[in-house]
Amino acid sequence: MELARRLLLGEALARNARKLPDREAVIYGDTRLTYHQFNARINRLAHALMDIGIKKGEHVAILSFNSNQYLESYYALAKMGAVAVPLNFRLHPAELKYQITNSDAVALIVGAPFVPTVRSLQADLLRVREYIAVTPEPVEGMRHYETLIEKYGDHEPLVLVEEEDPAFIMYTAGTTGRPKGAVLSHKSQIIMWTVVGAEIALEPNAGSLDKLRVLVAPPIFHLAAFGTCEVLLMGGATLILSTQVFDPSEILRLIQDERCESVLLIPAMANFLVQSPDIGKYDTSSLRLWHSGAAILPTQLRKDFARHFPNIKIFDVFGQTEMCPVVTMLRPSDAPRKEASIGKAITCVEIRLVDDADQDVPVGSVGEAIYRAPTMMNEYYKNPEATAEVFRGGWFHSGDMMRQDEEGFFYVVGRKQDMIVSGGENIYPAEIEDVLQSHPKILEAAIIGVYDEEWGESIKAVVVRKPGETLTEEEVIEYCKNHLASYKKPKSVDFVNALPRSSTMKVLKTVLRENYGASVRYQ
């Protein structure tokens, strides 16, 4: 994959519009856009936004389901030097208000389903000057997206944008407090996705990203999803965007109808997909690549997915928003012998595992992962204290606890704040959760530490059974006893219909600890 001469998002896309004008770039419902058409619409939007007063460096929030207009907005803002603030549409209105206000957004691009929500907030959004509605027909008090762009030319905007300029403010999930806005530059994005594309291309028989037809299932407000869009658009691929909130049947239909060769799914989505009663009703033989990210891929889910899609190669990436986001990749050729691993560091990322004094731990020992890379965020927006805390000594402190084997493969054992201390033993949930997910009757599970008068903390498993299955607490504990050291088996098990999740589908262990009585360490 060719690295852009200047590390700018807009220039990378414009180059492909010149090289591949007639190739399909984006498919969304009945809309099919070539690279030339897609780039032309982006340029029209950029000129329109500048004409209504949006300036270089100003922030524009986006609240919408996946659509071609969503991607157009990202790239238009990049070309004019403005900063995109993607908003998670699953957030409560109060949370949306916080992020729009905290980010200092001066404009809001809003999809049709969210117009009522935005209307309820408008009186409190004092900095927002412009509202642009992506709706079939104009709505009162907002500019209409399609009407706005139709009168402008499609020539490239003449704006001086620098590589280090911010391109996005991506808010963290907020699982440990209020979400923080990670400021990411053009340069960090281009380097990250050029490297990821090159890493994928190194895999034997993976094929070229050129001409690949890729289904993007997660919402593209998520950095992993948008980043995958970037790497594919840089390489000349065709993106097929799902048109709804995640629906397994729609995903299977799109794979069949569009002959998708690759799919982007987070593990929670993949789990629902393999459990779908419709999985055998569609021809999915075209599918050969799965790009998995945003959460750790359980070993059993990897096996289940491969059973349903026997030709699949799984590229499993791990990272976090502040790193833009990928830090490791487990390639398909390494998975059979390292299936519990998250892989090795990608080319542009350095990883150290350290103790509480930031001293390196021996190979095989558990330490906190700290990272250094040209892809790191610039800062947390308007939060210098939090920025200084995570960037100690020039390294980003992730809070992820890992170990590394002799071959350089990394294994996540849990988050630092999720560690359980029971009878003097440090116990990390990830290993136990992976074992539980291998049980044929368990759909998903989470491990937390709860107060124990004798041991300080004891291990509690919160389990979701597969539909129609029966399972007892004793069976779960016995299964763990047969697969783990005795001190790692749960002392108690609760069965629930679903695990609480954040707006980005991460399990909310803070909620579980509140529900089940956390130890004094968490209070």
C-alpha cells in the first residue's frame, strides 16, 4: 500500500479518486458511489461548510447511524482542517450534551432518527451555531444536507492542513469515569492504517486489499470501524455499510447479496451472528476475511466462527482509542498455536510491560502494558491532568495487564482495576472468562471480585446461558476446577439474561461490582 506523500486523510482519498475514478467506493442501501462520485460529494460538503462559516480548527459533532453521508462528513472536515467529533448514538441525551459541550462543537450533523433528541438539547447547546440534518426532506430550523451541497463545486478545497493538526476528537467509553476526548492527528491516522494494511498484506494467501469488498457492521463512530474504512479506502476497496443497528440477518443477507469477501465485526457481534437461527439460510461462501477488534476475541468464539465460515482468515487486533487504536495483531497463521494471545506488536508500536515503579518485568511475568508510537493521541481535550497521568515518562500507560512469552506474543490477563486479590493471590479475570466461554452451554460470562470476610475478595462469575440451556452453579464451578488452578475457580455464580454493556459494547464491570457488592478496594 502506498503511503501518502503528505500524511493527510483528504489527500489520501483524493489520490484514489484520480487513480480509480470508476471503482465503487461506498455502498449504502440503494446508494452506490464510485471513488470519483464519493470524492466529489465530499468536496461539495467541504465548500458548503466553509461557506456557512465553519473555520479551520473548529469542531463539528456527528450523530448518525452508518451512512455514506457519515463518511463524507469525516473526509470533508479533514479536507477543510476542521475536527470531527463522532458521537455514540447509544448515549443518553445527558451524555450527548456533555460530549457536545465538552468538545466545543460549533456545528452538529444529525441523522434523521436523532433529530428529536437534538431538538430536546438545542437550548443548552450554546456554542452550536449550525445544525445540518441528514433527512429525506428538510426539517425546520436545520439545514438540509443534500440541499446544502448541491449548489457547490466539486473541486478540491484549498486549505493548508498540516500533518500534526487534529482530525478527530474520539471520546473514550467512560467505563471508569466521565469520557475523555482523545485528540488524534491526521498523521497518526495515516501511519496507523498504512501499517495495519501492510501487516495484513504480509499474511500468506490473505490477498490484496485492492478490490476487496468489505462489509462494515459496527457503527463508524467507533474508531476501529472508521479506521478500517480508512485503510480500505486508501487501498481502493469497496465498503458496504450496514443500514441498521446490528441485525445478524441483515449482515448475512449483505454478505450473500454483495458477495462480501471481508467483514468487520467486534466479538460481541460475531457471537450473536454465530448464534443466529438464520446463519445457514444464506450463501456466505464469498467470505474469507474477518477483521476483529474493539474487544478481546474469546478462543471458543474463534472456533465457532471458523466452523460456520470454514474459509475464513481471522485478523484479530487489540488496542485502545488513545493509540489510534491498534497496538497488536494476531495473524491467522499464528492463531493455531497462539490462540489465547492478542499477537505481537505491530510495526510502529513499542510495548513494555512494567511494575508499579515502571520497571520492566521479566518475560512471562505480568505487568502493565505501556506504549510508545507515532500514532499516540496528542492529548485528552481540555484535560491536562489526565493527559499527564497517562503519559508518564513519555510512555502511554494503558491500564491493561499482560504477560509476554519467549516468542514475543502478548496475552491480556485483565485491566489493572479489575484484578482480584484473594488470599494474597493476584487473579486476573480474562483467563477465567476465556475458560467459561469455552463451556458449550455458556453464551458469555464476566468475572468480578466481591467482598469476602475470610479471603478479602472472592471470585464471582456472572453467566449468560445459551438459549434453551440449563446449567447450575455447581456445574460451572466444577468446569472451572477442571480447567484452572483451584484458587482461580469461582466461589459463587449468578445467572443473568444479559451482561450490562457500555455504548461501545464493552462489559461494564463497574455496574456488576455495584450490583454484587464490590470489595473495599473499589469503594
